[in-house]
Amino acid sequence: MTATLAPPVRIGKAAVGALGMLAVATGALESVVTPTLPLLQRELDMSPAEGALLSIVLLITGALVTPVAGRLGDRYGGKRVLIRLMAVVSTGGLVSALAPNLPVLLLGQVLQGAMVGALPLSFILVREHLPAGESKVAIGVVSGLFVGGGMAGTLSAGPVAEGLSRHWMFALPTIAVIGATMLVNRLMPHDPPGRSDDAGVDWPGLVLLSGMLVTLMLVLALAPDIGSQPRVLGALIVVLAAFVTGWTVVERRAASPMVDLRMLARPAVWKSCVLTFVICAGTSVAVYLVPQLLAVSADEYGFGAGATEIGFFLLPGAVAASLAGPISGIGTRRFGSRAVVTTGIFIMVAALIALAALHTEVWHLVIGKMMIALANGLCVTAMVTSTAISVDRSDTGIATSLVLVTRVLGYAVGAQVSGAILTAKTPAGSDVPAESAFVTGFVMAGAVTALSLLVTRTMSNGVKE
């Protein structure tokens, strides 16, 4: 006799709300570094390049953990993996909170990076326990709340760091993550494993991808000094090419690859990945450069803003990002993903070019950052949602993980390139980059983002491609 599986338990608003609270808490923990980066650079005596590294190390870990989390969630159940993942995140938050120096803080950020895997696991749970129509809206809401959690982190990080200490700005959202995880564990029913294969985690693929990402970051960090050490840079490029080749070969032959390249070959998935990478790279330039520009002394060309002021100036952008998720979910259902993504790209390109031309008043930066955050939320949520519903339920975690990995890579590359530009254009003996460095960064980001319109023209406006 064949056993009949019981249908999944339908979840209510309380369970979705618990996932939303976890998304807010993890989003807040992820965002505290951005408004306080100038403060951290001063306290820990970091260069712009080191500051860029601190801002992306969490994202690099996320790029490694996310596909593994999505695959394990598809195989063993989203709830089981999510709870264990949040234990790692909570440990990382506590390490960051207690960190006395930069190396320990980097370790804490590495552990915190596991939080990026929470999103595909949440999507697995939503699709498992809700009908298709409701799951679209729920995915948009959870995605929006994750981004919106950045609003709380952005607003509170500065006052907490200046009023208490930089240690508490990590401790408070970590406590919120622990509480939200306990709530999810209580309210969310267990989802049955979706896969029966016994293949383990693709450790060779994970190691090669780790080496590839670390080498890529080193190449970008050393690019400004190419004149003084061309052989080192050339050797790193060769190593990077070797890692890319080796990783591709391993993933194509693996029985259970960490990143399923066959999944990536699907038009709906690879187009979303390309667009996500480009859009998030453009967004990351603004995320990194705007706080740096606000912190430049008013005696130069900046505004001399402290961490608390920077947090308030970034708040409108966080609000726009939190609203963009639900708006994108509704817009995708009514008008299709292509229309939403195209609209977001036009908004982002206009905002980046405007920032390059106009950045002499605080409101220029506030409005520009707000429009970029809105555009990013519209685009990424639309692409994650359309990708999630374009594949079988059992592949939800893997497919959305691919999109989220490229989101992380886009942010990492954009931030590191921005840090490299500032370092390259900082005059000898000065701590202040030339104003042209910011103009160059905004223009480059706008031009690259505009090129992504070539991809949107070939997107399907439906839910399957």
C-alpha cells in the first residue's frame, strides 16, 4: 500500500506575521552598519577600502549560505532549517556586539550573513501553506518587511551607537531576532520534506565559490593600486579565472550541486539573476556613497553629518524600500513583472544621474536615495516573485536562492567598486576623497543600470516563461 500524504496545514495571519517579524528583525540587524560606517571607520581606524569590505562581508557569507539554505529547505523542510539558521545569525550578532576590534567584528558579520538564507526559507513555507494567489502577496509582504526592517536599523543605529555604544547597535536587533525566531518556531507548522534524495551538501562547490568571491573582492580592492602592483593583480585575475572554471565544472558534474546551473539556464531564472545583479550593484553604489558624502566635512564639499543625522537622512529611503515590496507584489499580479521592473529601472537611472549632477544640498541626497531604494524594492521583489512562481514548488528554494545570491553579489561588487573609486581619488596625505569620485561612481552606476533595459525587453510579462 502507498501511504497518502496529508495536505499541508494552511497557515493564518499570525504565522505570516511571525515570518514578517523575523524579516524585520533580520533586516534591522543587516542594516546597522550602513549609517554608522563613517563612525566605525573612525573608531576602528579603517580606510575606505576596509570600510567597503566591512559593508560587504555579510553579503559574501549570504551568497554562500543562501543556495545551501534553499536546497536544504527544499529537502528537509523550511521551518527546520530556518530555526537552525537563525541560531547561527544570533551567534553572529552577539559576536559583533562584543567585538573589540575589526577582525572580531568581521567574524561576527560573517556569521550574521546566514540571515540572507532566511528569505528563500520563508518563501518555501509560504508556498507550502498558502494558495498561489495569497502566496504572491505574502512573498511580497515578507520581502518588503525584510527591506523595511532596514528602516528600523537605519534609524536606530546612529542614536544607539552615539548614545550608548557601537556594541549595543548590534545587540538590540540580535535580541529581536531571537524573540522572532521563538515566535516562528511556535506558530509555524512543520512542513514535510520535499525531496527524498540522499545527496549531501555540495562542499567542493561551496569551497570553490568561497574562493571565487574572496578573490573577486581582492581584485576589486587592489584595482586602484594596479600601477604599483600589476603582477599581484594579474596573478589574482588568473586565480579568479581558475576558481570560476573549476566551480563551473564541479557544479555541472555534481549529483546535488549547490547552485543548479541547469536551473540557471531557464530564461525566467537567468534573466532575473542578470537584472538583479545589475540593479543591486547600482543601488549599492548609492548605499555606500551617500553616507560617505554626508559625512564629509562641511569645510570641504560635504555636510559634516554624524551617525545619528545620517540615519535620519537615510530614513525616507528605508520607508520607500519598505513600501516597495507590497506595491511590487500587487503590481506584478496586476500588470506583470516586466512592467514593474522596467518602471523601477527608469526611476533608478534617473535618480543616479540626478545625484551625479546635483548633490550640493542634503535634500538632493535624501530624495535621490529614496527614489533608488523605491526602485530597487520594486525590481527585486518583482523578480523574486515571478521566479518563485515560474518553477515547481519543490524548486522554490533553489530558484529564489539564485536570485538572492545575485542580489548579494550585486551589492558586494557595487560597494567594493565604490570604495575603490574613493580610495583611488583620495589625494596623498588627505583623508577626504575628491568630489569627482562621487560623480564618477553615480554616473557609472546609472550607465550600467540603463543597459539592463536590454534584458527587460525580452522578459515575459506573465508568470511563466
